Amino acid sequence: MEDLDPGYRSFSKPVPPAYEAVFTHFYFAVNGTAADIRRTFVPSFQTILLFSFGVVPQVRSQDGTVIAVEKCLVLGPVRRAFDYTLPPGSEILVVNFRDDAFYRFFGQVPRAGQDPVDPDSLFGENCFTDLWSRLKACREDEERIALIVDFTSPYIRARELVPSMLLHHAGAVADPVKMVAGETGQSVRNIQLQQRKVFGYSNKEITRYQRFLKAVEMVSQLPVQNAKTDWFEVIEQCGYYDQSHLIADFQHYLSLSPSKFLAFQEQICQATPA
């Protein structure tokens, strides 16, 4: 996403190659303007760590709950869009975990619908408060990335067998859960429970989201002023039944119609690497 006001900067930084199985990317935003900047975060179905430096920003969930980000919060898995406001002088860093990496780090995944939490409450220590202080003192973005990588590295556990198999079969025509159940001799229900415990979502949920994400990426490439947008091409390419099916997913995840998303996408932050 490009921002026309030179006082506002938002950008993504890549992950060091050795940690690409742990993080997708690091997102930075700095408000150097004299006005509040409001943006919408597209759901990523991943759990994120949100660090705040400078003036305190706010996040607002779809139910209207407003939470101030004093230092650091855990959000996710992010199933629905949420709005955030960056007041003048604010700065954020978003750490985006990949696949089961949050579980391998913390040993748990936040429950569906759970409010954002202080990560220190998950560890039972003040280590993230200490990390925040060290990050705040950093001068360069790359220095912050290196610090986060060094901090998390000792705590990342090896991937368990079932999650590894589920990821191996991801994208297959057949149901990955049923495939893994057959290969391991476990019940489908047992694999479903393990998937939800480790990833924080079911196969049905992630399949629907991936179809929506494909539509978002396709719609994002369309010219805003095009009065003859071929929505039926989007429907066909992304596997929707009809236009109402497409609209239902955009309303579900973003509370916007596809055409509204197309018109206002410069105010929307997509959780994808640069």
C-alpha cells in the first residue's frame, strides 16, 4: 500500500531466510503527520504481535471494542478485519507469525473471539516488557528485526508430526484432515482437534479464507475507475458460486462489499509480505 502523505510511512520488511518458517514478514508504520491516520487490517488468519512505540495507538474490533496498545499485544488468529488509529507521533511494528509458529513459540494459540492479550501473561514473565524496551531503543528497522529473531530463536520448538503433515497436504484437492487421519490411523475428529489447537482454525475456515484472499488479491489489481469491472471473472477464477456468494465473503471478513473495497483499498492494510 502506498501512502501519498510523505509524513506517514508504512512498509514491510522481509524475514531472514533461516526464519521463513517462523515469520511471514515484519510490518512497520510511522505517523509523522499532524493528524490521526486510520486504517483497516485485512484478516490474515495468523496470530500477530503488535508493538507500539511513541504515542499510544488504538485498535477497534468489529464489535466496537477499543483497546489502547500501550506496549505490546497479541491478536489473533485474525479472522475478521479490525480498524486501528495511529495518532501523530505513533509508531507500530507488527510481527506476523507463519502457520503453527505461534504455537511452537508460546505453546498455545488464543481462543476464537478472545480479546487481545499482553504476551507476558502467556509466558508468566516480563520478558516481553524487557524486549519492548530494547526494541524502543533501536535506531534501525533491521536492528529491531534482528533483535526479535534472536529473542524468539531459543523458544521455537520443533514442529509436531500432525501439523507437519497437514501443511504438506495443504492445497490438495482432497481434504488434508481426512488424508492425515488415514495416514496416521487416527480419527478425523482427533486430527481436527489437533489442527485447531496448533493453528487456531479448522480446515473449513482456512479454505474459505484462502478463497477470499485470492479474490482480494485479484480485486486489488483492478483499476479503481473501471466502471465495467468484470466481477464474474473474479467469481469464476476464485471458485464462488455467484455474485452474492462473493459479496457475502467480503461482508463477513471486511464488512465491505467488493466494490467498496476496490474504492477504499488505499486505507486497507493487507497482511502480506512486500
